[in-house]
Amino acid sequence: MLEAVIQRLGATAEQCYFWATHTGAELDLLVVGGGRRLGYEIKRTTAPRLTPSMRSAFDDLRLTSLDVIHAGSQTFPLARRVRAVASARLLTDLPQLR
């Protein structure tokens, strides 16, 4: 799934990072480019929720936005600048980098 997200974004390898802390917080994909820091988390659930790890990543990395890619069928907001994106809707709901 990470490869599909990276390909959809049009991100280069130099723009993509994995982030983790010694306390266990982690982010599956951090994309840095164009003055933005975009976070992506992959979840197998159909009902994703904002976790403490995601909050930590959002704050520590000063993310512009965070998308949680999930197995459900709908894309919807989870919090301010955080949304759940249905994996089946990646091509329509995940914009490419410019």
C-alpha cells in the first residue's frame, strides 16, 4: 500500500521517510516537499481513529496534513487537517504533489 501512495503522489525516494521515536510513536510515511510535510498512516481497519501516536507525529513533525489510509469505503475527516482516506478511493481522494 505504501508503494501505491508514493506512486499516486508522484513522490521521489528523496522525499519519503519513515519516522519513529524511542517511545514507540511512528508514522508509516512522511513526505517532505514544496514546503510541506505530509503524513500517511496505513490501517487495515474499516473504522480508523486518531491515535496518540498519530497526534505525536502530527505535533512533533509539524505536519501540514495527515491522511490515514484505511480499508473502508468512505473518505471522511478525523480531526482538523487529519482525514481517513478509503484505500479504494486513492486515485480520486489523494492529490498528487505539485
